[in-house]
Amino acid sequence: IYNEAAEAIIAHRDGKPAPEGVIYPGIEEGLAGVAFVTACVESSKRGGAWVKFGSYNKR
């Protein structure tokens, strides 16, 4: 993801179109990432204990 984003940013900076095949994550991927990080933080607060992975509302 980061490599593709960097390539798209560089192309835009140089006045070129984004490289073919670049995939941009959407809101659902963002929400899934936040749910994952939230679970990691909660696990850390509990001394590394397993926690239930939160979900988000998929439309």
C-alpha cells in the first residue's frame, strides 16, 4: 500500500497520471485498520492479554 501511494504521489508531483494498477484503500479498509489498532492498544493495557477483535459496520 505505501509503495503504491508513494508512486502515485511522485507521479502527481511530476504531472503524470498514477501508475496503472495502483489500488487506493477505501473507508472500509481504514475502519478495519482502526479496529485492529484499537484491539492492539487494549491488549497492551491488559498486559498482552488476548482481546476480542472489534468489528465495524459494513454497509
